[in-house]
Amino acid sequence: MARIKSRSLYELVKSMSKNEKRYFKLLYGSSGNGEDKKMLILFDYMNKQKEFDEDSIADKLPSLKTEQLSNMKAYLYDKLLQAVRLFNAPKILDLQIREQIDYAQLLFSRRLYTQGMNSLKKARKMALVHDNLELQLEIIKLEKSVLMQTIDHDTVDKVDRIIEEARTINKRINNINTFSNLSIKLNSFYTKIGYIRDEADFLRVKEFFNSNIPDFTEEELSISEKLNLYKLYVGYYLFIQDFRNGYEYALKLVKLFDTHEELKETSTEQYIKSLNNLLIAQYKLDMYNEFVETNKILHSIAADYNHSQNESIRIRLLKYYYIHEINKYFITGDFTKGVDVLMKSPDTKIYELLEVVDKHSELIINYKLSCLYFGASDFHGALKWLNRIINIPDGDIREDLHCFARILNLICHYELGNYDVIKYYIISTYRFLLKKEDLHLFQKFILKFLKDLNQNTRDKELYERFVRLKSQLIPLVNSTYEKRAFIYFDIISWLESKIEKRLIQDVIQEKVSLKYKSDKAS
């Protein structure tokens, strides 16, 4: 029996819902099997543990001999997976299809071919309705093996049909694999560097994309092919900062789910991801009204969804809730309200979320929170979240966020009057930007500005320097690649707040108010 690490077992137990745990205990609690009784003792102990503690298991469970413990952990792990599978089979379509395939194989092994084919027909119908190509192919392979043993008058026609179906499905699977492989590769680029930095990045990504995407006719693609194709294009266009085209494909993806409502049930997690992509594009394009409407859909899913069914979806919904609520406050400029509602409420789940999300998501949330506090002029609060990024030993995930976190860190220290540390941070930031090949005009202008400041700089001279820096940065807003910097931090509004001696929040809210008055007038 395979050795199972205690932590893996602990994580599996903790991932189970109350109903799944109850089902597991009912399944094995009355078996009368001595091994099952010991297994349940181990399960109960691990279920009660608040924190994982490997050493305490043997001490607290003397009835389980040390030499038996390793095998017992493996036994419990297997039984838990079996119970979870049985409990969730009626809710997970793939398991239902797989169940019918398993029945067919059992019946074929007993030479009950007609009954077995009936099970395969049920499996095929479900697989066709939900466009599960891999299982369709597996069903066809079984049909081929049965045809070899049940020769009749129309066998040739059946063989021709099966061969053609297999050829079509294989082509579709190859397309899906190509689209998804491209998506994964592009996402790995994005996870490392963030948005493209310069023309060299753009040309490298464009060449990679165009040389690997296969020829296709969109109208001829299956639902699964379209899902993967649209997802690929969304990722590609957002990565190269073509937010308009990214929005168009994100909208097509959501509309595909709206057209095929059953997908929202069978591919709930993919539907939630598609809404997230649409929200990102709407946020980048400052489409506030559309953003609010899409966010309402996401909130309604979170309110209606049975969170005990799928821990992954629960965490994803929670993550998207906080990211897009923060984005909402960024759009409106209500930073202080954002801090109060999202961070100071006794019901906040942000800290719980940060304990369970992946490193990339944690980094994004930390950076967004630092910007939220900065916008509220709480620079100590901003530094707290920035330090969570800066203190990561190796900034190889989202190098862009690591770079801009250091820029924002410098500005926070300036706001707090910490001139004694600014010089040190400028040197370390400069080195870091050089190392990450992210030292562009935007960063150079800001580093030069901060380097020349000191606490003795007179107000008139300071005012002139702020005006000069703004005049240097304004042209970069429309620069193909330099404009990327303004995605991370609205430094123009910060400079205007210093020039006009106002809070940055007030400056941004005034811009928002003027924009929506203009939109209504037009």
C-alpha cells in the first residue's frame, strides 16, 4: 500500500464538507470491520485537529501501533476518496458518465453485450449533450472492441461511422489541447513578468502566439473548442494590454455560457472564471456601469451556490469578491470606504482568504490592498501590505508587481517624511529594477525626483518639482509600452494632489464625477 504523508491526509480531511464527513462515517461506521474501527479513530482525531501536528498522532492514539500507522493512513486516505467520489457522483457529470462506462465494461466482461451497449448509449448521450470529448472517445473505443465480437449484417456501416466519429473527435481534442497549451504557456509568461514591458516582449509573445495557433473556422468548432479558444484570446489580449479586444472575447465567452445554460451547472468554475475575465476587462476600460452589472451576477452566484459542495469554487468566489470590490473602490475613488468595508469590518474574510490562495493571487491581493490604503492616505497601512511583497526572498512571480511595490514603497516613505531611509531604498530599488530588466522612463523619472528631495526642500521649489515630474510623465500615458506603468498606480492623481495640496482621494473622486457628468451629457 502506498505511503501517505500525514499532511496530505490532514488536508483531505479538512477539505471535506460536513455532509461528506457524515456520509463517510455512515458508510464505514457500521461495517463491524476491525480495520474500519481503527480507521475511524484516526479520522476523528485528524478531523478535530485545529492545526496539523504530525508528532501528536502516535502519542494521542496508543491503540494504533506505530508500525501500523503508515498503512492505516494510506487505508484511510483511499476510503475517504472513495466516499467523496460516491457522495458527489450524482452532482458531477463526469462521474455519472464514468459510472455508465464502468457498468458497460462489467457487462461486456460477462458477454452481456446488449445490456452493456445500453449503458454505453446512456453514457454517450450525456457525453454528447455536455460535449465531453475525452469520454466520447473512450466510449467509441469500447464500441469498437465490442463490434469485433458481435459481427452482424450492418457491422461495416457501424465501423465506418465509428471511424469517422473518432477522427472528428480526435481533431477537436487536438484543437482543445493546442488552445489550452497555448493558454498555459502565455499564463506562465504573465505570471513571471506581468503585462508586457516593451516591444521585445510584445514581438516575442506575438510570434509565439501566431506560430502556434492552428487554422480553424470558428463556426465549425464545438462548444468545448470555443470555450478554450475564447479563453486563449482573452488571456492573450489582456497580456499585451489590448484591453478592448480582451473585453470582446471575454464577452463572447460569457455569452457562450448564456446561450448554453447547462454549462453553468456542469462547468461552474469555468463560468465563474469567465465572469472574472469580463470584470477585469471592464475595469481596465473604466466601464463602470457594465462592471457593476457583471459584479452583481458574480455576487448572485456566491449567494446561491452551495459552498459545501466544492471548496475550490468557494475560495475562487471569495477571491474574486475581494479583488473586484477593491477594483470598484479604485474606479469610484472611495478608498477610505473601501478600507472600512473590506478591512475593518468584523466580518472580513480577507485574512482567511490570504491563508489559502496561491502565491500569485496572494501577491495581487497584497498589492491591491497597499494601493487601497495609499488612496485613503493611510501610508502606514500601505507599507504594511507592501512589506509583505518586498520581503518575499525571490521576486520571480509577477516581477512587475515586485517592481512597482518598491516604487510605491518609496513614495509612502516620502509621504511619512522618512528621508533617512529613502536614499537606501532608492539604491536597492534601482538595483532590483535593473536585475528584473524593468528600468524604464517612468521609473527613472520618479527615482530621480525622489533622489533629489530632502526635508529642507522649500515649498516653492517642491511645487515646481511636482509640476516638472507631472509634465515628464503625462506624455508617457499614451506611450505604447510606458503607459503600462499607470495600470499599477495612478501617479498623476497623486502628483495633482501634491500640487493642489489636496487628498489623492478627493482628486480621483472629482475626476470620476466629471467623467460621469460628461458621459451623461453625451
